[in-house]
Amino acid sequence: MMRVINRERLAQTFQTLVQVDSISRQEGRLCRLIRQHLEGLGCNTRVDDAGSKTGGDSGNLIAYFPGKRCSEPLLLSAHMDTVEPGRGVRIRFEQGVFSSAGDTILGADDKSALAVILEVVQSIREQDLPCGPLEIVFTVCEEVGLLGAKHLAYELISARMGYVLDTRNPEAIVIRTPSANRLAFHVHGKAAHAGAAPERGINAISLAGKAIAQISLGRIDRETTCNIGLIEGGVAINIVPERVVVRGEVRSHDESKLQRVTAAMVSAFEGVVNAWHAEGIDDRPHLEVEVVRDFDRLNIDPDHAVVDMARRAAAGLGMRMDTAGSGGGSDANVFATRGIVTGVLGTGMENVHTVKETIRLDDMVRSARLLLGIIHLHANGTAIPLQ
């Protein structure tokens, strides 16, 4: 059966979406626009209460497209939020490539995915293509810790398998991503005048710097990374800083490595603070440590139906479909912890989170055609989740 994607409409939908500001926690306007669009395509929609839990102006948008085939529902997901600088996006489209015409991101991460899913649903409806029930989830606050997925109203979701569209390569499915821990070290010293009496102070920033110098940062091995990303402390250059907060993360595909590197970071800070001494000062520095599991790893069996459907749909289009791992997390990590096996597919986005972000319309079309092929296979009952 011919499955046609309307190339011009897909391009127009994408351009419309990226020109609607939707910085994390400010997705409300975009959510209302997409909800109206989906309801016009025959979807029933809900917005959950994740916004009240994330401090945002919108919850996650959940839409149900009934289809006409009897099968288990299939989850399709993307996120509505973008990073800064993402306000007032202006678009350039030259030689088939979208880019930002200003000093902002483009927003292809992840509005290309929103546009692809909307185009696929519209194509199915217009052409009466085979389709089983679809559960569409457009999340909020993905860029600030996968918060929308973490607070999704899972009682409204019955799908046990599906796809998140949130990576680069349209000819690969990401099935392995790491677990991650977030860490915060609150180092407490003692304030003093930096010129008149520095010996009476305990420099919290100095202590933190000595601890950081003992930590291996960057790529630890092929499975593990470690980063210090934020340092906040001090109030003036003429005051010995009495407090600093250092924030970082550890990621690994191996749980034992994750815990080992996390423990090494904690040990470095504890060792420096506990070893501090100075003559004539009765006060002691002290340390507060926070370790929070950010997300659990994604690890899908390469023979799972989610992978098999993507491979066979790609083959039918003359495309490759490799399995891949990634060092990044996505909503798929969170869905996996809730029993929803979710592969991550690409839309062609390049240089995301920068003002040099681009995407080729051809790649978005390929992504949409692939998704239509997957839905066709699923509707025909050829996709039975492996136990």
C-alpha cells in the first residue's frame, strides 16, 4: 500500500511549531496549539497535572488515536520544551536545510519529532492507512531532568511498547543509554575579611577546588562519564567565602561503575573537608552531600519487537536500521522504568542545543515514512512484544 507523506505540509508544520516559544516550564501555548491540531485529527486528548509538579504552565499532552485495527496500543512520544536561547526563533530554509536565522537555537530538538508525529497521524487519517490504537505523549520539561516523563499520569497509559523520537540518526534505533546520578556538594567554611583577617576564615571555594582537583572528569571509560557542571559560591571578592555549592553528575551503562565513580567523588570532598586544619581557628568546615538518581538505564534486547519492527520498516523503504547506544538520557529511560519498552528514533537534527542547530527536510520525511511503516507492521499484528 502506498504511504505518502505530504512534504510541504510537514515543512510548514515544523516552521509553525519552532516559532512558538516553549522554553522548559513555558510549554502552555505550544501545548494548546498541538492539542487543537490533534483533536482536529480525531484524537481524544488529556493534559495531566505534571505542570503543578514541575512548576510549569502546562502538563503533559496525552492523545488517543483509535485507528481501525485491533491490536495493543503503540506509544509515540516527543517533548515540547526547548533549551535557551529559544525565544523569538526565526527560520532560514535554504537548499532543503532548516537553520536559525538569528542568535537562537532552531528547536529541531524536539519540534522536528512533534511535526513528524503530527504529519504521520494526518497521513493515516487522510489515506485511511492501517493503524492500531496509538497513544501519543508529548511531554514537558524533558530538557531539565526528564521531569514531564517522571510526573506523567501513567494510569492514563496502557501501551507497553513504543518509540520516542529524540535523537539524530534516522537510520538507527537507540536501545542502550546509561543510568545517571546527580550530585550536589554544599561546602561550609567561615567568612572573614579577605584583606584584614584572612587567617580567621575558612575558604569554602578553596576546599571545593582541592576536592575537584582529585576527581577524574570527562570520559572515564567507554561506558562511564563524570562531570562537574555548576559552582555557586561567595558574595564578594573581599570576603573569604563561607559557602559554595558544587553540582555534577555521573553516568554509566554499568551500575557498579556508576556507584564506584559516585563514591569516589563523595570521598574526595569528604577527605578534603575532614583533613582541613589551621592554627588558631576553633571552627571546622563541614560538608553536606546530596546524591539523587536522575534516571535508570535503557537496555532493550536487540531482538525485541520494538527493534524488529523498526528494522523491517526500514528495509521496506531501502533504509538501514542500526542498533545504537548513547551517552544521553531521554524520556525513554523513564518509560522503561514504568514497564514501557521504548526505542529512540532519529529525525535528523544536528548540532542541537547550539545556535548552529540544523535539520534537513529530507531526514524529517524519512523519519515520517519510517514511522508510518512501523505503524503498518504493528497494525497487521506482526509485532508481538517479546517476553
